[in-house]
Amino acid sequence: MLRNWAAVALCFVALCSAAGAAVAQPGSTGALPGSVASEVRLKLERDGALSVTDVVTVPDGMTAQRVLPLRVAMGGDRDRLFQVTDVAVDGPGTAEATEDELRYTLRAGASTVTYRVLGAVAESGDVLEVRWRPVSGWDVPIDKVALSVIAPEPPRSITCLSGPPESSAPCTGAELGDGRGSRATELTLAPGERIDLTFGLEGGVAPPNAVFAASGGLAAAFALTPSSITGLVVLSLLLAGGATLLWVLRGRDARALEGAVGPVEVLVADAQGRVAFASPDGVLPGQVGTVVDEHVDVVDVTATAVDLAVRNYLWIEEVGDVDWRVVRRNPADAALSGYEREVYRALLPDGVDAVLLSELRSRGVDLAAVRSELYADVVARDWFARRPDAERTLWWWAGVGLAVLGAALTAVFALLGGPALLGLVVVVAGGALAWGSRWMPARTSRGSALLAQVRGLRGYLHAAGPSDVPEADRQVVFSRSLPYAVVLGETERWLAAFAGTRTELHWFGEERRTGDLTRFAQRFPGFLRALDGVLAQAGHLRSLG
């Protein structure tokens, strides 16, 4: 047969010497009396596993221990990883393998230790290199070591190193033999020293199975490991689950805003045939803006101020061409919601019956209570499960805290050589949570239903005109609809639709009355801009420009 199994025998002889110790005579085949001997037989299997049989003889009265690390530094920031399985002992001793090391504890007598090694076969160009440390990590001197290697094909090369773990000194003798095999000798193998054996084979003899990993330091800390991969998978599942939940909740809102609008009855008639305006679900102008964009904005307060005037709590009048006066008409009573009373107090504090917008601009207004009450109001009306501002803040801080924790874990793991990538996973999760906090305050199903009704309300403001309302009811319908036009951005269209209509407003005073709404349509936007500017100075609310 052209390809036969070949056995290569390597014999190493080490003499343990001390002052006055005898030296083995040439031709001696046994270990010195009172010393440990080891015979190691290596067999490379076709599947790439290396079967090892280690016969160790320990003298009477002695215990020998061996600890072999299974992670070996290779240089260039790389380590080579070995895996040892199927460990068994026949004789007076024990042996076990963990993920990190192989350990013997042998007592006096002869013990046979068997095990399998994975990771010993590596590719090197077009050849294979099989590497293992058959002798290393002993806590006693080894007087004699005999090694034999069996492989599917005769080795093409052999390298034998001995001495301290970092030493590159060759064994005393090692060569490829003829039919009798290869031999090597080593004069001394002290405690802690090793024999590092590498032999080359024809490519394809066995599958390569060497495993390499980044060595200690930052490279190792950030290497992909089973634990870090598990963390990445868990994070991906959590992010996907959170994104799916947000998609479901926000998709419901998007469908409400973009889908077909059902009938929304805004104009209603009483038993006498009088037509009046009725907002969907009883929503007030300030509430409309907060439900739509989940924020309390300046325009929400401006629309509320106009609504208070329309409902006869305030009077608004022109003062010259550049100023307006807000006058107390009726006190804030129980019919007003909490946020409406705060808007009333912000414009006209106790003891103040009238104020110019220019005076408000000078003294400033405090809208913090308005914002707080309006958020609480939309929760009380069951349009939101929790206050949108508190919900966003909670999730933002939770995300920031998680990111800080992840950064701390990353630093600690990097210093200790642990799985620092897991810390980065936590940082990414915290960042994603903080970034997504802006979308956290999902509306309730009632809030989403209101969105569709608000869309119908906007359609009414965009399409209705004087002809849709009896002349006797036009003043009331126009005025009650106007605050909603303000908050929904339909002011210009609503004013234009009723410009020229002969209607006297009971809540707005002009210096020059024309008998119709033409001049009001020209002047009222100036009042809105001025009030927006005064309220924006408070700094508590968003200004939508």
C-alpha cells in the first residue's frame, strides 16, 4: 500500500542531577530509582482528534501533580485553544479537564491516563501541523519520557522543543527515522518544564480543527464569545420586541390619522332648529393639540385664551395698531377645567382686571402650571394612560442610566479581561431606550379614536362656510369653531371663509367697526402672533413657529 499507517517513536531521556548524584550509564533504559517516568503515546485519528495515552510511574512515598493550561499564547495577540474530553484514569490517581486546564494527581504506582484532544491540527500552507505538549506542568522532575506518534501517514517533519514554557531550545536530539521511527533525548526535564511537539503531515490527512482567539487585553475583552453572542441575541430580541410593540401602538394612531374618516357630527341642531358647534368627544381646543402631538405647545394656550373669550370669560380689544388688551369679564368658575383656570390666572392674576399684551411681554408669564394641568387633564379624560411628559422623562432617564451602567461594565471588563462586549451591548440597549423615549407615551384606544375624529373636525374647518349655517347662528358657530381652527392651523382659511359676513362678535372689540368680519379677518392674526410671542417668552412650552 502506498499509504500506510506509520509509527514514529521518540525517546527523551532526562537526568535529574544534584550534588553528588549518580549519572545514568550509557545504554540504560529505565528511569533512575526514586524518580517519575512517563510514556506518552499519541495517535492522530482520521477525524482530527488526537488520542493520548499517558503511562506514568510514581515512586513509593511520592505524589505527582500536573496542571496543563489549555490556552496557549501564540504571539501576535493570539492564543490557541485546546479542548480535552473523555478523560479517564486506570490506577492510583485522578485526572480531570475543565475549559481552562487539564489536571492530574497521581499517587505511588503506575497509572494510565487517557484522553482526547481537539484543536491540535492546524493548516500551514498546503500541509498540516499537529501540535501538543505531551509533557508539561509537572510539579516534580521527570527522569525519563518516552513518546510515540501514530498518524494515518508518516510525518513529513518533526519539531521538538524543551525547557521552560517560553524557551525555544530544541530537544537534545530529534530526527525523522527510517522504518524504526524517530528518536530524541533530553538530558534534564525539571519541574514546570515542558516538551512541545509539532509534526507535519500531508494536507488532507485529517481535517484541521485548530481554534484561535484574541489574547488578553482589549482585543480579548472585546472578542466574540458565547456569552457576548448570547447577549447580542437577547438584545436583538428585546429591541425587536420593543419596536414591534411601538409599531403596533403607533400604527394604530397612524391609521387613525391617515385612514378613511367616518362621519363626524360637528354642527348639531336642537329641537327649535338652532344650529350649534359641538366638538367630538367634548374635546377642548387646548386638549386637541396635546392629543395630536403629545406635547403642550404655545398654540394650545393661545387657542385656549381665544376660547375663554368666546365663552364670555375674557374680552379682547384692539388698542391702536400694535397692541391688544385682555379684560376680565367673568371670574373663573367650576365650569372651567384645571388647565383653563391656570391659563386665566397666567393672563389675569388675582387683583388684575385688564392687561395689555405689551405689559405681559414686559412682566412675563409663568406657564408651568398650565403645562402640568393640561397633561393631567388628557390622562383624566382617558386619552393617555400616563402623562406624556412624565412617560418620556422616565424612559429617557432609564435609557441614560442603562447606558451609564453599560459603560461602567465595559470599563471594568476591559480592565479585568472579561467580556467587555457585553458592556457595549448594555450601552447600545440604553442608547436605544433613551432615543426611543420620544415615542413611548402611546395613546389609549380612546385617544386613538379621538385622532380620527379630530381629522374629521379639521375637514369641517377646511370645507364649511357661511352657507352651511343659518344666519342667526353664524356668530356663535363661527366663534365657537375659531379656537379649533387656531390650534389645528386652519385660522387663515376659516377667517377667509367668513370674511364679509355681517356678524357682530360679542367677545372682540375693534376700534373701527365695519359691520362685517372683513377687518376682523385682517387684524385677528396679528393678535394671535402677539399672544404667541408673549407666551413663548415663558420658555416652558414648545413654539411651533
